[in-house]
Amino acid sequence: MLYSKKYLPVGSVVGLEGDSRRLLVIGRQLYSQTNNVIRDYAAVPYPKGFTDSREKLIELFAMYPFSFSA
């Protein structure tokens, strides 16, 4: 791991505060070539998921408030 942080497991369903969508975490600590930064999470809409290779992933920093759904 790049940083010693506690991350949610891949497969977790989260929601961003102020947004009714739910997101499925599909990756952690990903390098974004677009912005040259390391993102804490990559996510796709839940329950739709990743259905098209041309879709963009949702890249999240942990600093954005989110809630965890079991």
C-alpha cells in the first residue's frame, strides 16, 4: 500500500453526502494520469455497475464526506 490508511473494502457500497446516488467501490489508491494525483477510491454507480468500457470511473478522495452502507 502506498499510504497506511484504513480503506473500505472493494465491493463496499457508499453514498456521498448531499447526493442520492449510491456508488460501488471497485478500486483503491489509483493513480489519475489526468490530474497526476493518487485517488483514494474508484467507484461505479450501484446497482448498474460498470457496463461499458468507454464509461468513466468515478474517482474519489476520502476527504469527500461519504456514508458506508452495509
